[in-house]
Amino acid sequence: MKKNLVWSLFYYILSAFGISLTIKAFIGVSSFNSLNVTLSTFSSIKVGTITTMINLSFFVLCILLDKKRTLSSYLTMLVTVLLFGTVINLFVYGLLAPMTVSAYLPRVFLFSIGTLIGGYGTGRALGLGTLKFPIEQFCLLLAEKTKRTFSFYRYSIDIVCIALSLLLSVVYQLPIAVREGTIISLFLLSFMISFAKDLPTPLVFRPKKRLEN
């Protein structure tokens, strides 16, 4: 259990690093992050902090919807939500701040690599099942309580994020975060999350079986 938690946190950080690379590429970001980046530009609040605020909103919704909630699971989720946004800020405004890529093709390459890294980290974290992402958990809870599927709610959130991002950009004349990178992420991100999630779980993560006499 402890090994799973440590590795899940590592994959969470890896996902945050991948997202940070996509932001630094400046060719747009994924559907969910397009709203985060736009709100960050609009409010001058760091993008990792905005990400934390939105994730906390879904965290609260999960608590309200989940009748089987446990204190330990939601405390763990809360810690990881706070960690996730903090790590994004650390990379975007700290470690990766000096990095600039001016040529277009290298920016596309950087975005693609960041998307694959972020997707892999997310997929592996989901595959281990120790930590839960608030948005995915929210969609799962809704799917259990309604006739709609998990995918329906997850894609609906993506559409709402894109729509709000574009609306804010047009109304307040902000840089548009929904660009070619958003389209790239629609293909690469989902593929990598599914691929990484379905990878066989290493033996080190599997619970030990007791030997029978």
C-alpha cells in the first residue's frame, strides 16, 4: 500500500510536469487546461493555483455525491490536489521559467512530448488505483447515479471548459488557449492515458499472498 502511494504521487508529479511542458510550448493546451490558462491570464493568478481551485470545486462536489466516502480517501485526495497545483507552479514559474522555444516545429514537438508524459503519469496513477483525480471521480459518481456514461460526463466537462475559455478570450480580448495543441491533445492524451492505465501492474505493486501451510 505504501509503495503504491509513493509511486502514485510520483506519477501525479510526472503528470504535472507534462502539463507544464505543454503550457511552455505556447501552442494551446488540453481542453481542461485551456480554461485554467485563460483564467490565469485573466486574473493574474498562477495557473497551478487556478488548477487547484477548480480541482477543489470538484473535490467538494465529490464529497457531496459520494455516500460511501471515507475520511482517509478524501484526505489523501485533498493532499494530492494541493500538491498537483503546487508542482505545476514550481515547474512553470520556477524550473522551466528560463526555457523558451521560438521555432514552431520544436514547440509542437515539446507539446507532444509533454502530452505523452502527462498522459502516461495520469494513466499509471489511475491504473494503480491508490489516488483519485477529482474530476474523474466526479464523473464516475454521476455515472453511477444516472443513466449517462462516465465518458459522456467527462467529455461534457471538456466541452464546457473549451466554451468558457473561448468566451473569456473573446469578451476580454485574451490570448486564445484553444489552439492546435488542444486538437493534438484530443488524440494523444486519451491514447496515452488508456495505454498507460492498461499496462500490467508490476509485481512490486501487487499485494503479497500469504503462504498456506
